[in-house]
Amino acid sequence: MKPKHRRLTFLALGLGLLAIAAVLVLSALDDSLVFFMSPTEALASPPQADRAIRIGGLVEAGSVKRATGDTSVRFRVTDLATAIPVTYEGVLPDLFREGQGVVVEGWLGADGGFTAREVLAKHDENYMPPEVAEAIRQSGYWQGEESEGAQ
């Protein structure tokens, strides 16, 4: 085999191995990706039962129920069109309260209830995930400036 053909063979082999490695990395990442949805989107097209998702919205006023004696809490997350009941076991963030923007990460059950493994409260008065801001604008409840939520 000529040196030129040998180099081309090694190059083709190297590119093939690189492509296989890229496919393996992307398939591994696909299993751990968490998508963001509003409550309306999550109920309209539910994800696979074993797939973790994020749902963002506002904590519905009057919906927070804490269990006595443990760290279990139940509340509802709404985009002002649809609300999803959420169950969480753990310590909530300091900024968590009714009417506050929140993103919960976990699994949507067949019954429409959401089991959260993590609760994130918004940390800034001007920030809201763009998808949630758009859902609230469409519901007619939006009270912020037009530039808010577009960060």
C-alpha cells in the first residue's frame, strides 16, 4: 500500500471513530436532558413516564400545604391557564412563596400530578423564563413591561 493510501485509510478510520464517539456522547446526553414546559404544554403533550422534565410557572395562591412533622409539601404550579399539583419532599428555597415564579424538576404522573425532585424559585424580580412569561401574557394576566422575561 502506498503511503498516500495508508494516510487516507488512517484518516477515514479516525473520522469513523470520532463519529461513533460523538453518537455515543449525544445519546448519553439525550437521556439526561431536561426539557422546560409550562403546565398547559405538559398536560397537552405528556412526556414519557420515565423522563424528567421541568415545569415553570407561578405558585398558585392558597395552594401551599405543608405536612406537619416532616418536610413534605404540596402546592400547585400554574401558568394562569392550567395548574398542576406538585408534591415535593425536602427543604424549599428561601424565596419560595405563593404567587412567586418557580421551576420544578421531576416527573409527571399518569394522574396529572407532578413529583418534584428539585424546586427552584426565581431569584430576581425581573427574570422569568421566556416560555412562562409568554404563557402569562397570553392569559392576559401579565403586569410587567414587555422587555421582562426576554432575558
